[in-house]
Amino acid sequence: MTVQELYEAVGGSYESAKRVLPSDALIGKFILKFLNDASFGKLEAAWAARDAAGTFEGAHALKGVCANLGLNALSAAASELAEEFRPGSARALEDAEVERRMDALREAYARTLDGIRAFAGAQ
Amino acid sequence: MAGEGGVRQRKRTVLIVEDNEMNREILRELLADEYDVLEAENGLAGLEKLVSRGEEIALVLLDVYMPVYNGFEFLARKQSDPRFDAVPVIMMTASGNVDDEIRCLELGASDFITKPYNAEVMKNRMRSLIRLRESSAMLGRLESDALTGLNSKEYFYHLLTDLLRANPSLRCDLVCSDVENFRAMNDRYGTAQCDRFLRGLANSLSERLPGLLFGGRIGADVFAFLIEHREDDWTDVLLRENEDPAFGRFVVKYGVYENVDPALSAAAICDRATLAIAKIKQSFGTNVARYDDAMRQAQLREHQLEQTMEAALAGREFVVYYQPKHDLHAGQPGGAEALVRWISPEMGFVNPGQFISLFERNGFITNLDFYIWEEVCAELRRCLDAGAPVVPVSVNVSRRDFEVPDLAERVAALADRYRLDHSLLHIELTESMYSDNPGQIARTLEALHANGFPVELDDFGSGYSSLTSLNTLPLDVMKIDMSLIRQASATSDYSILRFAVLLADGMRLKTVVEGVETEEQVAALKVLGCDYIQGYYYSKPLPAAEYEAYLAAHCGQEVRA
């Protein structure tokens, strides 16, 4: 499995990743590190506690990391959540709607991790 | 000039402040070939790095949302500290949120990059921002000294710092030159002649010094040169020229600090060479001195004393001892001198010779002196209240104390607060200080004297005696230096002592002879008509309790109220 094939499988943008990390080797190195990135866990924990500030921080961090790795769909989903909980601005969504979007995010995140694990196994 | 050839340009250092480990790793990966990278995982850790390594940080890459201190707090705190004005900050934001960006700009951020990072855009922005800051910082500095053509002090320091940072293993020596009695030359020959002389000296040293890297003018008549280290003794090149067409013979003193420690600041490096010069100032025939380990130990010791002095004063580690003076006419104690002792729990008994001159240089002596005066007043008050015998106590004043504009008023207020007759507090003045600022010192002493405080001239005959001071200061007591009594008893020739006592008599001054140790000396001083004797023959300096016991045992019935 090549890096490019991985990006196709998880719905990421290889071109975006390439703009940040100039070689396939580097992209491969950092995409594996995404398995250990704590941002998603922080977001889950903060949302479970209905901690608005923590939810913002977790979503915002996930957005940044995913953007750097070219995981654009994940980044966009995280960005929506971050904006919902941005400090100083009013909430626009019901909690139930947030939960629906969290579900979508969980599914996309799980699919991405599966893809990366498959990539890791093929190395 | 250095900086060329084998000496490489240093990598600049950037600080990454970002809580996400992965983002930090990516940035480090992208920047490591061009920069030394420091990392901090939140705003507080970033500020700590800025404080500890601020001088070397060329730029900060700052995330916005982080735990502990976020990017806004980091910027606000950085902005409030002028030390970090010159360090530019690029914000890294994933948000594209305009409010955030405006707020960061208001707090002093210079630029933005957004996640995902674009490596080339980011690096270009960093380079141009660093270049801009460095060139504008350099514009503010005068690179060259107009008079001598050497580098200016600031630029010399800059070159030195840069060179050592880029080449920490470079072996080099710092040489400082200092023209002996330059001020007198200036007065005598005028500025124009002296400027010509300095220019000539700078040129000549630049030509003569072996392995010269660069030089700077770091004081009016003080030059510093960085040279490559040499194992052989090359210093005779310094002594070759000592004649000037206008001045005739002149003397330049040189201090050499070998194998410069790259961890030191430029100022500290130059200090080491000038410290070596200070050791040979006014010593005829010795014109080159090296900074050595003994000087380093002394510096470390002074640093240690400076670090602890304030806590020591607050913790009452400074203790007043009293050395009784014996009144030869009355045959009993007639006064005492208050002497300070520093008894430190960590360092033990600190030699006053070490800390007094240090405190005179750094100005702390004034804090210490006020403390001692108050301790003495409190002691006198305690004895008076207890009905114990009391004699006048003389306290030392330092030249630095005269910089306090209302010194006389403050001393009077202190004595009054303890309800003490002013005649109980004698002001002891070292004669050599009188040459510093005679007008100011005379005025303050006049005010003290008019307030009823007797004034004693200390150390008469110890060295720089100028008979003028006897005539122009409001004196009551002359303290004759112990060197005169030692010399008199060693040679059995009391003629100088006799002269000193006669002189004091003629001016209606009481005399105190210090350093008296033997019965023969006491007998001779009685014959000479001396008034008071201070010395081990009667007593060493005593802590307060023993001093009180001494007075109780030796004072007669006549007790001063």
C-alpha cells in the first residue's frame, strides 16, 4: 500500500499533505504518529463531560493536526464542532445535533485509523 | 576581521510554542536543517524559555489555543517585558478566525501562518522577519567609534557574542588596554592632543597584536581586542612603544584574559581583563597582568556575597561588635568604636576586608551603615534604660553615605527616635574619602557637627594624608593610624607620633591612637599626651553582651546620663 493509496482509502488529500511534508517518507512517518495523537480523545472526554471550553480545544487541535496531514474531511468536521464551541460566541446547535455530528466524526475517525493501521501493516 | 573564512555563521534559534506534540514534531522536521529549534508545550513553558534563553531566540512560532497560558496570554506577557521587544512572533492558527488574528496583532504578533503549514511560505516569512528585525536592530547601533576607528563598545560586544556562539570551541584571548592617568593627561594637554594620542594607540595596537580578530573602544581610554590564543608569551609586543611626540613617556596597562569562556557575556569577558588591569594600577613597572584563578575565585566569592547580602541584612547576620577606647586621663573606658561582623550560617565568619570594599562599590554599604547606626542607637538606649554605664560610640560612614542628600537629618532623626544625646554618637570619617567630593562631604559634615555629633578623622597617617582636610573639615577627634604606633615601637622612634599629637593639640583635636598592643606603647603614649587608646592591650572588639560586661567592670561611679 502506497501513501497515495492510503489517502484515497481514507478520503484524504495526498496533495495537501505533500504541501506540508515534502516526501512520501515524511508523510508516512507522521501519518503513523496520528494513531497516537491525543486530540480526538480529548474532544471525546470533554464532550462527554459537556465541557464547552475543552470541547473547543479538542476539536480545534484535531482540526489543526488533520489539516497538516491532509486529512481534510476529518479536519472540516472538527472545524464545524470547534466553531460551535468557540469561546465568546453563542451556541447554534442543540446538544442532540452535536451528538449526531460527533457520531459522524467518530465514524470518519475510525475509518481513518483503520486505513492507517492497514497501511502500517503493509509497510 | 573575524566572521570570515573558517568561522561559520551560527544557526539561528527559533522557539516553537505549541501544545500538540505532532504539530511540534512536524515543525521541527521542517525547520531543523535551517534553525536550532527550542520547544515549549504551552504558553507558560514558552515564557520560561524566553526568559532563560531569550538572548538567543530569533523568532517565536506561537500556537493560539493551548492549556495553562494560551497564545494571547503569552503575547500579553511578552509585550509587558521590554527585554523581549526585539523577538518577533509568528502566530500559527488553524482557525482563520479574524477576531483572533486582530487580537494577536494588537498584542504584538508580527505575522500569521495557517494550518496546514506550507513549508516554503512559512520559511520565507520567517527569514524575512528575522532579517528585518536584525537589520533594524543593527541600525540602532553605531558600529564604529568615530575617534579611533575601532568598533563601538556595543558593536564589539555584538561581534564577540556572535563569534563565540557560532564557535564555542574557538580558543581566543581578550586583551584590554588602559592608559594610566589619562584624566590628568587630558587636563594637561587638552582633548585634541589626547584624541590624537588615542587614535595613534588604537592603530598601533591593531598592528602589533598577533592574531587580531577585532577590537573595540569600550571606555574613554579603554580598548578591548580579541586575539587568537597563543601558547608562547607574546606580551612584549605590548610594551614596545611608550613614547609619544607630544607627551614624552606614557604608561599603558594591559589586562589579558586567556582562553575566553564562551558561556560568559561579552561584558563579563571584558570585566575579567579589566579586573586584571585593576590589580596593577599605580604599580610602577608592571604593565601587563593576566586574569588568573585567584581573581576568578575572588569574583565568584564576591558574586556569592552579593547574592546573599540582602537576605543576610534582613536575617540579622550582620552583628555589631564594640571595641572600647581607654581614656588615658580618666583611667577608664572613654568611648568605643562600632565594628561590623558578618556571621553567616552558611559561610561562617566573613572577613570585613572582603565585603566592605564590595559594598562600597555596589552601594549596599549605605543600607548596612544605616542598619549599624540603628543597632548602635538601640544598644545605647537599652543600656541607658537599664542604668548601665554608657560611653560615646563612634560609627563609620562610607563615602557612598554622602550620596544620601539628607544624611545629616536622617542621622539626627535616628538619634532622636532613640532619645539619645547627639554627643553619644561619633561620626568616623576615613581621610582618603575626602578627596572624592570635598564640597558635598564638607557640607554634610558641617550639618552633622552643627547637630552636635562629634566628628572623628580616621586613619590619620595611613597613606594619602592631606593636611588640607584638617583645616577644612569640622573635626573634633584625630584617630592616628595603627601603622604609626607599630613603626614607632619597632624603631623606638616616636618622633612622627609626637608630631601627630602636637598637630592635633594645636588644632584642639582629641587624639585616639589605634592598634595599641603593649604596655611600653601605652607608657610612651601617656608621655606624649595622647587622649585615648584603642587596641588589644585593653580589649579586642566585643559582642554587645561582653561589651556591656566590660564597661560594667571598668567604668567608675561617674556614669553618663
